Amino acid sequence: MKQRAITVLNAIAVFAALVLLWQIILWVFRVPSYMLPSPWAVARAVPARFPSLLNSLAITAEESAGGLAASIVVGVLVALFFAQSRWVRKMLYPYTLLLQTVPIIAIAPLILMWVGAGIPAVTLIAFIISLAPIIANTTQGLISVDENLVHLFLMHNASRAQLLFKLRLPNAVPDLFVGIRIASGIAVIGAITGELFAGSSRVGEGGLGYSILYASSQLQTDYLFALVLAATVLGFSFLFLVMFLEWYFLHRWHESARAPEAE
Amino acid sequence: MNANASAPEIEIASVTKQYGSGRAVLESIGLVVAKQEFVSLIGPSGCGKSTILKLIAGLAAPTSGTIRVDGMTPQNARETISFVFQDATLLPWRTVQQNVGLGLELEHVASDRREKEIAGLLDLVGLKHVAKSYPRELSGGMKMRVSIARALATNPRLMLLDEPFAALDEMSRDRLNEEILRLRAEQNWTAVFVTHSVSEAVFLSDRIVVLAPNPGRIHAEFRVDLPAPRTSTLRNSPEFDAIVARVSHTMRETLRQ
């Protein structure tokens, strides 16, 4: 408990120091406010533009969550398929690497062409970018089962379904969570990047990425900072939610599962 | 159970095992284990003693020769066989009682009967108080007890034990040895027990088979005529020491060849 209080105090102290440094830079170099607003101006922009800020945040959250959920479902299904044989893995695994290496910015215009600008397009981008880690980690968990455990199941004449549902799948859950943790971060990044290209300009449909673009074109730098802050909060919330679920499901039996605040 | 009363529990006839085109792991193994006999396989690393267990369990197939378990092929006899591995090999996401019930569950035993069986077994191995704990919360000795309880749950006629206590400290090992004998006296299964430890083999067995390595083959056999019930005091008796000395001497021979 005391340890935790110290950690929290440290974080607050670092935050205060950074804000102070920020203010000092403004004073010393006399930076104009459209280039770098003061911390105070950013803090004011949050309540002043709260409804639109919250709206942007909600849209980006929806897109990232949708993309992440889709990549969990699809990723686990693909991993189950990959786990069936070494041959399938050898043939198809390189394509998951492709998913990871193709720069999403390069295919964003294509998606824009196919789906049109808006929430579905951005969700699709978040999905594509977050899929690979789920596939890779879940496949690993499904195939790296202790040989003796497989023997144990065979001794009881276990069926293929029993081997999958009572051995391979539970064995893969910790790895699945590692995948989700990585994917949750990049789903948010994917959604915001996606919005820069494929965000909707319709009223009330612009997410954080779109609003950032808009705020910068209007030189509303204080609002831009507030949006960036919101994006950070969103990324963190995702990560904490995933880590909480990981802890909730694994802490009783798995060694790597630690309480969220311990990481 | 339609156990063929006259047939031996295990019949291994001129079995050879070779992986790929490499050197033989086992060569012309012939071994007969009677019903309710406790046989230990002992020998230096590389003598193929674990391989013999895998062959009896039907987890590997011999390159040549035949294996019969209660007159059947190992695969067909599986229902009557339980295997205890060197590591406890528990499912870490299951509680102790869920682990003990695994075999019954895989064999579709109804849950109310399962629960009754599990409760009885946990009582038998002294783990009632940790029924709802997870394996990571247990000591090595306790994990091994769970593993043994799980093996006993399906009511086996043949127990195959592959160095089950090798990773334990001597105290836990001795206690579990005594427990194994007590459980066998109650349930009358046949056992094939693989070990590195001569004193463990002498303490447990009716017969000890000493294997020699490269290729794995049977080097010598010893009958252990120590009276039952065997208790911890037996380990300090001169008779016990005499057999241990003889088996150890033969073990050293296998290395000198």
C-alpha cells in the first residue's frame, strides 16, 4: 500500500516537473501561443470545448473498440486454423507478417475508395492494423502445449474437440492476452491515423484524428493539445481495461498475470 | 471388467525400438509382468526405460516385436492404464479437484459421480484442504500427490510411473513411496515404475529390472523378497541394505561395459 502511494506520488511529481518545464520554455523562448499554448490554455480548452471533445473521443473509442473486437474474433479463428497443421502455418504465416509490415497509410486511400470516408472505414483500418499480434500470439499459445499433457489426454482417449477446448485453448489464453494488450494500443493509433485519411467531415462524426487535423488548420493549438491529451487518455484506458481483464482472468493460476498497477 | 485372470498384465516380446534410421534405443526386450506385481525399471540415462513405459502405454509404437496389455494391444487397453509423468503435468488453470477429475471428465463420467470420486481420492492422498487451490499454490510434493490422485481416479488396473519423484527432496520422496505402497495395498493395481534411485526401487518393488544403455537392453533382474507391509523402518534394516548394495553393484557393471 505504501509502495503504491509512493509510485503515485512519483508520477504526480514527474507530471508537475514536465508542466513546469513546459511553462519555462514558453517564458524563456517567448514562443507564440499558436505554436505552443501554455499548459493553462490547454487546461482551459478542455472544459470550454468539452461537448465536442467528448464526442470526438467517443467516436474514436467506438472505432478502436470495434476494430479491436473484430481482430480478436478473426484473430482467434485464424489462429485456430493455423494450429491445425505445421503445413498450413508455413504456407500462410508469411501473410500475417504482410499485415504487420504494409504501412497502413499506404492502403488507407484504397480503403477510402472501397468503403468511403466514415466510421466503418476507420474501424476497418483499426482492425487490419491490430490483427497480426492477435494471430501470432494466439497461434503460439495453441501450439506450445506440454507434450506430456497431450499424452495425458491421449491416455484418456480424448477427442480432437476435447484436446482443443480443454487443453489448447485454455493454454493459449495468456498468450491471447499478450496479443490483445499489444493490439489495444495499436488499434487506437490505427483509428486516429485512419481518421486523418478517412475520417468523416459530417457534423458530429469527426473523431480525434479528424478533429486534430481540423484544429491545426484553424490554428486552435490549445484545442489541438487537448485532443492529443484525450487520445492519450483513450490509449491508456484501453490498456488498463485489457490489463484489468487479464488480471481478472489469469491471476489465480498464471504467474505472469499481475495487478494492473504493478506494471 | 472382463480381465483375463490367467493372462499376465504385460507381455513384451522381442521388442526393438528405433527412431528413424538411427541407433536402436531398445533391443530385443522381453519382459512379462504378472497381475498385481510391482516392477521397477532402473538403469543409467539412455537405457530407454522411459521408452518402455511409452510403448506399454501405446504412446509410441515398437519398431518390431509385440506388446500385450492384459491380452490386448496397448491402445485397446488404455482405459485400464494410468500414466504418472515425471513432472506433475497438471493443468494450471484448473483447481486441484478439477485436475483430479480430468480423466473422469474426458471419459464422460457424470458430474455427481465425479464429485464423489474426487472427494474420496483427495481424502486418500491427504489433499482435502487444498481441493480448491490452484497448482501454483502447491509444493512439488503436493503437486505430485494431485497427479497420483488423478491417475487413480479412473480406477486403473495398471499404473505406469515415469520417475514421478525424481524432482522431489528426499523426505517427500520417502513419504510418497510409503504412500504409493499403501495405495497399492488398498487397490491392487499392477505397477511399472521407472526410477534412477536404487533404494526407491528396492523399497517399492517385487522385482527390479536393471537395464543397460546403448542400445537399451535388459541386463539383470532381482526379486525383492522383503515382507509386507514395508514401512520406513525397513530402510534401516541390513536386509534392505544388502539388496541395495547388490543392485547398485549391477548398475555399475552396466556402465563399465
